[in-house]
Amino acid sequence: MKALVLILAFLPLTLATLQVGFYATTCPKAESTVQSVIANRFSKDPTVTAALLRMYFHDCFVNGCDASLLIAPTNSTQSERSAGPNLTVRGFDVIDEAKSKLEAICPNTVSCSDIIALATRDAVVQSGGPNYTIPTGRRDGLRSDPNDVSLPGPSLTISEALQFFIEKGFSLNDMVVLLVVQFKSHWIRIVLPSWTKTHHLSSTIATTSNS
Ligand code: HEM
């Protein structure tokens, strides 16, 4: 679990200016506001944790953690949300709720990408997972193009899926932690169809995940 926390905490460190407590002076209630929105939502719908974890993953894997996944398509423009793998991403309304509350107390200050990161952490905590500090100060991206969306699909072999993670700087171990430790059922669904083809790699993963 410690490894998963480290990955979740540092996954978004794409820019050097991030720091823990980035909003301490500009919006001191930023983190507590997100926390109370998530606690309230979790009490009504505990599946918000799964929704936010997936949203965070789908946002960060495409051009970094820049909240470009939140940009809604219009009649004339498509966005990342229009891409196939994102059609079933949930939880946009809870991020909108946190953003509205934050705009009311500190307008134009807290980025949506920080809200996603904080909200995901808080949802993990609500689910009984560990707490961890998150460096903040991300800036939201303006580019949101469905053609940029390249995410691993459920029919990939392990080696093909691993390629996606390696391209983002993750190791096999990181992939195992992300997929196995928290999402055993997820993992079984993804791995079993390709088990025979990738038996050697699967054995490595099974060994790693047991350690
Ligand atoms: C090889 C990599 C991955 C593949 C192929 C994959 C594929 C999928 C698929 C097909 C679904 C079901 C979507 C639907 O219901 O339509 C799903 C759901 C989900 N995925 Fe992944 N995923 C991967 C990696 C990850 C990672 C790294 C995370 C988290 C860090 C994650 C978190 C989740 C969660 C929490 C759900 C359930 C979302 C919900 O309940 O709304 N996935 N994934």
C-alpha cells in the first residue's frame, strides 16, 4: 500500500514548481473545502473513490495532470471526454461542486488539476486508505483533443499494457502496484485473457505482487 501511495502522490509531479501547501496563503481553506465535499459525497456514494481514481489516471496519462479531461465537448468541438475510453469516466459533477465552492471563497486561484489530485486523495482516505501529502500548484491545460487520448485497453496483453506504462516512466513494479494492490478484480479481468500468451511476464508480476 505504501508503494501505491508514493505513486499516487508523485505521479503528478510534472513541473518543478509544485509544493506542499501551495495555497496556504492564497486560499487557506482550499484543501479542507475539497475534503468536506468529498466526505459529503462519499457518505452518499462510496463509489466516488473508484470514479475519481480512474479520472485521475485518465487525466494524468494524457499530457500530464492538467485537468484537460474536464473540458466538455461542444456542438462544434470535441475534447478528451469524447474519446472512447473516457465515455464511462464518472465524477465530473463532484469536481464541479468542489470548484464552485472554491471559486466562491477564492476566485481564480485553485486549479482544477489540483482539485482532482486532492479529491482523489481524500476519496482514498474516506475508503479507509492511507493519507498522504500532495504537492500542489498545477496549472490547468487548455488543450483537450480526443486524438491525444492513448490509454491502455482491456484486450491488451501484459507486455502491450506494460509498454504504455514504460512510456510514461513507470516500471513493471509500478504497474503491478497500480493494477494489483488496489484493484484485484480489475487485474484479473485484464490479465486472464492474455495469461497463456504472456505466462513468463505474468509469473514475474505474480511474484512481484506477492512481495
Ligand atoms: C492496463 C491498464 C488499464 C486498463 C486496460 C483498464 C481498463 C479499464 C476498464 C475497461 C474499465 C471499465 C470501464 C467501464 O466500466 O466502462 C476500468 C475501470 C476502472 N479503472 Fe481501469 N484500466 C487500467 C488501469 C487503471 C489504473 C492504473 C487505475 C487507477 C490508478 C484504474 C482505475 C480504474 C477504476 C477505479 C475503474 C472503475 C471506475 C468506476 O467505477 O467508475 N485503471 N478500467
